[in-house]
Amino acid sequence: DRLAAWLGLPVRAISFQGEFKERLEGIIGHLPQQVGAPLDREKIAQSLRQLYATGLFETIEVDASHDADGVNLLFNGSPREFIGVVTVTGAKGATMNAQLVAASRLNPGTRFSENRLGAAQGRMRQALADNGFHEPKITYTLKRHPEEQLIDIAFEVVSGTQARVGTVAVEGDSGMPLDQFQHSAHLHAGSKINHDTNNRALSGVLKHYQKQDRLEADVKLQSQT
């Protein structure tokens, strides 16, 4: 609508704002709206769609200025950012930092957004909780590389205190005293919780039943507080 008054006037120049200029120089000659051709509403729309399809822009619009008997076009877009290098430091455990990078699912080269960053922190917190760290602090810093449209993400983790085995309760008919159950489940009071604790406990109890030929025995984790 802003260009309506100049429709039909010849386009004298087409340019791009900011860091897109060098990257898009080769595209100018292939846009539906060409220099020297009359300004056309549909060709402008097609040009915007073609530019957006490059994946370089989050949003893009066109401005124009009157130039004697013609019009100059300026395409102005906000750059789309992509994930660069993702690092995690500070987490307790020999492989915990690497586990948290994987849990974040922030794959290099994929599109960056604040929503994805928030979801990544949620998955990292869950990974820490699975390893017994229920009160971690996760902060991050962003380092942008505008010329490449990349953004590096560096997480710093303070794991906090690791949970330990407390009270163990059993519901139903376990067929064994509580101390035997805890021994089979490897749930020794005060031992540290990690991501293998629950599976190891269930597996250990099932093995105990199998040794007694109780092949239909079943055990599951009811709750964990």
C-alpha cells in the first residue's frame, strides 16, 4: 500500500540493508521485480517471498523512495539467527556436561529462538534431576556473530547438592523383609542417586524373584520424593 502511488514507475535501483547486502548481491538479478522494469505490486510480493525463502530472514519488508521519474527500492529484513557452538561447564560428574549438551537438543546450524532456549533449560534441569541434582542453577551467555548469523550459547551450571537414598517403602506383597528388598535393589541408605538408580533397583529385585522361579513377579516405582 505504501508503494501504491508509484506503481508503474520504473525501478531505478534495488538495494539491501545491513549485512545482507554482500550475501544477496547475486540474487538481485533474479528477483521478479527487476531494475528498469515498472514497479509492479505482484512482482514485489513475489520478490519478498523469494527472499524469505532463502532462510536468511526472520522478517522482511520493502521500502521505497521517489527518484526523479522513477523509484528506488530498499529491502529491509531482520536476520534469522542459527545456533553455533553450544557448551556446558560446571556440572558435577565426569560426563555430566556432555550429557547436558545432548539433553539441550540445541543442534548447531538449526534455527535459534528464545523459546527453544527455554525448552533446552527445562530438559537440562530434568537430566540433572535424574542424576539426583534437584536444585541446580543454570545460567547462559550468548555470543553473536552477525556476519555469519550464528549465535554461540555457553551454559554455566551449579549442580547443587546431590540427593541420597532416604526412606525406602514397599507396598504390596514383596515376599521378603524390607532389608532384603533394599539389599536386592541396591538402595543403601545415604548412597547417592544417579540416572541408573531406579533401573538398577528394579532390575535387582526382579533378578531376586527370578532366582526363586517367581517368573510372573512384577515391581514398579510408585513414587520418588
